[in-house]
Amino acid sequence: GHPEKITDWAHRAVHEMTVIAKAVVERAAGRAPQRSYFTGCSTGGQQALSEAQRYPADYDGIVAGAPGNNRINLIYGFLWSWLATHDASGKATLPSAKLPALARAVVMACDKQDGLEDGVIEDPRTCRFDPAAIACTASETDSCLTAPQIEGVAKVYAGARARDGRQLYPGWARGSEAGWGQYIINPGAPVRIALFRDWVFKTPNWDPRTFDWDKDVATVDAAVPMLNAIATDYTAFNARGGKLIMYTGLADPVVSPLDTIEYYDRVVRANGGLDATRRFYRFFPVPGMAHCGGGTATSTFDALAALEGWVERGVAPDSIPASRSINGRVD
């Protein structure tokens, strides 16, 4: 009923559980824990950043994976992309059966840009694949796109914008197409529609096509600013010696890696530049990795071990060893 109270409780919940856990450890072991670590991905990644921002004394080291910390704008992105790929009745105009062919075409177009043909796009920001490249020239099949489908894909790449052209959320990266089904194509309504329907507009039958990308954006932003964890001031966390590792898959179809990259850039600017920021906060983008793992990439790695080495032995991680496993076999 009260989004601000509910969300404040959610932010505090991890903090309160941390306090309780430390007390339990101290009572059971006879002394307080020497070190405390937090690791989480997706919403857990948002919680990780929220801890460092709001409760900087809770943890000595934090791993934030694929953080959905720009939460309101991420939900704008879900709404925008769903509208771009569904008709007025809610039927998908871009069938999920076409996603494999689209994904293959993108990789074929951009894989070699890093000089190695390995099925992985090294940096999706350099990929300029145009979905019109696989336009249907005769009868429609699952291997080609119609004109409306091309337009929809282009909108997903472009990302959500306000009516005045202001970017609200960057589009999903080229290379993430294989995973669009779960959060964009297949849902019968935009993911997290409850934000608009229940929390802000309080209209059970709210129609997502009525969303005004001007005044409604202002209404939502004003109603639930506490949903986000996008502060860039880590002064207190850094001052007490805290260390933070953030990672994201560059083929993530859920939380756009382009937004995570933009956030880290803002953090760098706010904390004295890259060298100063890397003394306590390092970011590892993983080419080809999907949401929190999977994809075509070397997505098996131990960020927590790297964090422990940094906190406990002062060994800052310049890289993290990783492998790729296909059907349980490392290749």
C-alpha cells in the first residue's frame, strides 16, 4: 500500500539481517566475525550496491553482479521493449521462434571485430548490426524479419526514451537477443507492470499503451525514487577500507550491460577518476555472458575468492580466472 515504506524496509532488510547474523556468530563463537562479505546478482546485485551506499560499515567486501540498481528506469526499459514487440491485443509481433536466427546474424556480423572468431562479441558497443540485414525478401520464415519486426528490434536496441528524446534506459545490447524471450517477448504483459498498475496509478486494469512518456515518467519518478540504488558517493565505504567488485555479462538480456557501464562511468567521475576508484571498486564486464551466468562466454569464475584476496591480502584483482563449461565439460 505504501511504496516508500515498503521499499525502505526492503533496503533495510539486508542491513538488519546482517546485524542479526553478526550477533549470532558472536554468541556462538564467542567473538565477532573478523570479516564480513556480501555477494549477490541481479536484485542481489542491487542489494549489494545499496549496502555499500546506505550501510557502508556492514561489509568489508562486496560482490555486485549484474545489478538492477537503476530499478525504475530498468522497468521503463521493460515497458518500452514490450510495447515495441507486441500489438494492441498483447500478442507478440516478434515471435520468440525468430530469436535464434536474429542472435546468429548478430554474432556473424560482429564476432570477428576483436580479431578472434569464437562466437563471442567482445564489446557490443562497437557492434552496428542492422536488423534489416535479415529482412524477409519472399515468404516469411523464422529466419527473417518483416518490416514491423525490424522496427521493433531497432526500438529494443535503441532503448526507452522520454517524449523529448531524453534517454531513460539504454537498449539491450546486440548479442543478447537469444535471451529476449523471458523478459521481453513471452510475457503477456510488461515485466514489473505492478509498479505502474498497483504502486503508482492504482488502477487494476491499467493499460500499458496509455503510458505517457512525458508526464507519466515524471509521476513515477516522483512517486518511487527510493526504488533505486544509483548513488555514486562511496566515500564512507572507501574510508573504512571496503572493497567492491562488480561484474556484468555483456550479453545480458535482463539488465542492460550498457546501463551498468554508464553507472560505473558515473562512479569513476564522482570518486576522483579511474585510478582512485580502482583502489576500492573494480568492474569486470564479461563478453558473451548472459544474466548472472550462461551464454557463450567464460562465465564460470569466483569473484568472491578474488574479493577475499583483495580484502585479506591486499591483492587487487586485475583479472579473474574464468572458464566455459558446455554440458558440464570445460572446453
